[in-house]
Amino acid sequence: MSDVIRVVVADDQQVVREGLVALLGLLEGVEVVGAAANGGEAVELASAGGVDVVLMDLKMPVVDGVQATARLTAEHPEVAVLVLTTYADDTSIAQALKAGARGYLTKDAGRVEIGAALRATAAGQSTFDAEVSRRLVAGLSTAPKSNDGLTARETEVLRLIAQGLSNPEIAALLFIGEATVKTHINNTFAKIGARHRAEAVRYAYRHGIAEA
């Protein structure tokens, strides 16, 4: 990645889209290389190359933000998705993270917060605003017990896996080392009989540890 973060803005509301383009133009080290009115257009712009981050709204016509994020994650993993949306409900957050979003902000975020989130996302880090972080932590604390002997921390880790977080992202969110995360994952997989993350995700949704 170059020193300049190349961004595509995806939002179906023209006034919001143009406002974001203007706002990002004020940020040092950020270049807007395209603007999309829906998720399909965002994927097309990213497919052309030269894009580091897509700043993605969720509720859009034709192809919504969750669908576009899943396509980008599968087809263009080098492009990071940072969600910027009005919605901060548990379902929207879970769907976006499960699709592969690396960060999640609400539209209450200001220029400085968006700039910091873009830099973190482009660097491969996860970033969440205060409300989203609060909901993630609250969701972890109310995770139901499993019938397979999972500890509370193993259940937390499994829930985050189901939300699409990587080992480094889980470690950062739970304030533990990556080696500890790997140990929890190995123990969890052994207890639930999962051979890989996809099977673990299915288990989490089937047993109510993660919400659809």
C-alpha cells in the first residue's frame, strides 16, 4: 500500500455521498478514487484496481452493503471494507462483520474519527466506534452457555469467529495475546468437533452463540 489511502465511497444518498467525498478530500493522505450509489457499483470500482478501502453504507438498493462486502472479501481480499452507516443494531453489526467488514462506524462519526478509522483499516486493523464496541462487549457478556463444555472465554472467542474476526482482531478486542487466542480456538474446536472455522461458524449459529 502507498502512503496515500485510496478510497471508494459507497452511499445511495447523493447528498451524503457528495458530503463524504468533500470531507475525505480534507484529510491528509486520503484520496477518493470513486463514488458509488450502491454496492454493485462499489464492487465494480474496486475491481478496476487501485483501491485500498471502500467506505460502505449498509442499506442501499440493487446490491446492499452486506452483499457487496461479502463479494469484496471473496473476490478482492486486498480491499478493506469500513462500514459507515446509520444503523448500529446487533443484527446489522453481526451481518457486516460476518461478511468481512474490517471496521464499523455510525454516521455520528466526525472527520477525525473517520480519518483514524480509514488509516487503521488500511493497515489491516479492526476499528469500531464506541457504540459498536459497547454492543459487541454486551453481546459477549450475554452469550448463552454451550452444551459441549465451553468456558465463558471459549464462547466469547467462538462468537467473534462467527462474526468474521481474525485471530489478531480477537486478541485486540479481548486484550489477550494471539497465542492465547489460538489456544482457545484449538480447545473450542476439539470440544465442538469442528475441523475448521466454517464448521465452527455453523455451530455458533446453530447453538445461538451467534445471531443471524
